[in-house]
Amino acid sequence: MVHGTALGQILVDEQDNWIYDGSLLDIDEQEEVAGKITGYQKEMNELRRTIGIKTRWKN
């Protein structure tokens, strides 16, 4: 949400494929948000792997 306005949803699967369900973001904004989400997930998975916590997502 930005200033109380829902921007839609970005759905991401285990292979980092994503789809945007909304109408407010243009394609560049969608790709930027999806990239941040998937990049964050990869970083978290690596952190969990290094400390021995299993993840439900694959890298």
C-alpha cells in the first residue's frame, strides 16, 4: 500500500516466475518490484542455509 492505496499483488513461484495482478504499476515498475522481492528471497534463503535453517523456496 502506498498512502492507503492498494497497488495490486505480485505472485511469485518457486522458480522466481512472477505475475502482477493489478492495474496501477507499469511494466517497468512491476519488474522492479518483482526483482526486489525475488532478490530479497534469495538473500534470505542464503542466510537461512548458512545458519542451517531449511527453506520452502529453492534458489
